[in-house]
Amino acid sequence: FVPVTVSNITTATNIAIGSTHSCAVLEAGNVMCWGDNIEGQLGVGTGGNKDIPTLVTGITTATKIALGSDHSCAVLEDSKIKCWGSNGHGQLGNDGNTGSYNTPVQVLGITTATNVALGGDHSCALLMDATVTCWGRNQWGQLGDGTTDQRNSPATMVNGITTATDIALSHDHGCAVLVGGTVQC
């Protein structure tokens, strides 16, 4: 009922929480995750839950981390994004395959990301030109592309968002802060 110190982490610079897992970016650019791993969302290359933080396989230049229900993504120093975990709705953005991945895979076509946000089964990236692109489940229009079509990779921009400064997603919706302080969702 009171906060406790997380084991093995002393240089965290960014942290994110999913439904049942947690991850932290460390000063060196590595990522450590812990908790539920049923869909490979810890990115450690094997199944099984982890009670203590464990290094994500192959991530050494992360700057930010975001977690969805059962998937995880990191923005890298080169402005690309890598994701891992559940991919049943294409939320990892790596190809047309909708199988889960227990190690990071690169999101197709993203080379100018400044931030990433994850919802239940969808993902969005804020790009350097202040636009936003999303992919994954779109049952309720949460990708903001004017359709309800699932996207297995970032293919379209969110309609009308050209001055975004920040993004956030929840289970089935997303919002962007725009220059001037307004918000669109």
C-alpha cells in the first residue's frame, strides 16, 4: 500500500505502464521491462512473466518508451521506432503479419519520430513535421484516418493534425496537443 523501489533500476530516464507490465528507459539507452509476458510484451526473447526488470533484447539507443495493453514500443535515437508484444491487430506496424513478437521489430516507414503513444491495440507516432500517423486496430476510428479499417503499418496521417506537439492514447481513442495549446481527439 506504499511505494517500493523497483529492483535493478538506478538510471531511469523514462517510464511507461501497460495493463500488466512496466518498462523503463535507462540513461545508456537500454530498456528494462517486468510483469506479464503472455504476448511477449517484455521483449526479452522468451515467454514467462518477470518479477524483476529484465533487459529488452537488442534495444541500446532508446529515448522514450510507451506501452499498450499487451505491446510495447520505443523511440530510438535515430528517430525510428521498434515495437514488440501482441500484434493481433497490426499494432506493431512491422508488416502484414499479425503474430506476436517477443523481441523488438522495426515499425515500417517511420524515420522521423519524436514520440510514440500506445492504446489498447493501436499505436501512434508524433513526427518531426508535427503530423501524427497511427496503425493497428481501428474499430472505433481511433486511428483518425476517417475510416474504421485496420492498418498493419503506418500508412496514413491523422486527418487535420499538422501542428501537434504531444500525443496520448487510451484503450480506444487518441488525442493530440497542438501548437497554441488546443487539443484534438
